Amino acid sequence: MAEEELERLAAEIQLQQSRGDAIRQQMQQMQSSLIEIGGAIDAINGLKKAKGNTLVPLGAGAFISCPKPDSEHVTLSIGANIMIQKKPDEAIKYLQERQKKIADAVESAQGDLQEIIKAINAMSQQANALAEAQNVRAPKE
């Protein structure tokens, strides 16, 4: 019976570890999004300073040169291939709101991850106690 309980605990620990790994991966993606949004905000702020041709990043260190950008309009993707135009300050506000939502989600995920870690630790202690109890033998008389 104790052996079955150990197997159940081991399976539950593996399940919790998988959940933890999935949360960590989501957190990494959210952190990447936060960095990307921060870069977009910096770029929009830089529009005001653009005086002539501007280098536009394509990704992977590649750029194209473009004439002075329109510093009065910013086009934003809002999902599902839908684009909207906003004034730079409105675009920054929109991006900051998105950034806040993602930061809140990261914080929530960190809390979830801490709960998983606590559960894994508790189950590990329970499994260790069961394993030790199985190995204890009555003293010889």
C-alpha cells in the first residue's frame, strides 16, 4: 500500500513539474513581450528626434533606410491582423497599458509557480517519509 502511495506521489510530482515548466515558458514569452513593447515605446519617442532618413529594423540585425517617418501617426497591430493608427502619445499610452497587463500576468504566473514549488516540496517530503518508513525494520531481539 505504501508502494502505491509512493508511485502516486511520484506521478503527481512529475505532473506538477510539467505544470511548472509550462508556466516558466509562458513567463519567458511574456518577458520577451515586455522587452519588445519597451523597445517600441523607445522607438516612438525617438520619432520626434528624427530629422532625415531613418533606419528601420527588420529583425536579426537587418535594417532598411527610409525617408523621415511620419511622426504624427503610429500604426499598431491590435491582433487578428487588425491595424489601427494613433498619435504617438496615444500609441505610447496603449503600449504602456498592454505592458501593465503583461506585467500583471507575469506576477500572477510567479505566484502560481511558487504554489507549485511548495506543492512539489510537500509531496517530496511526504514521499521521503514513506520511503524511510518502508525501509525501517524492527530491531532484532
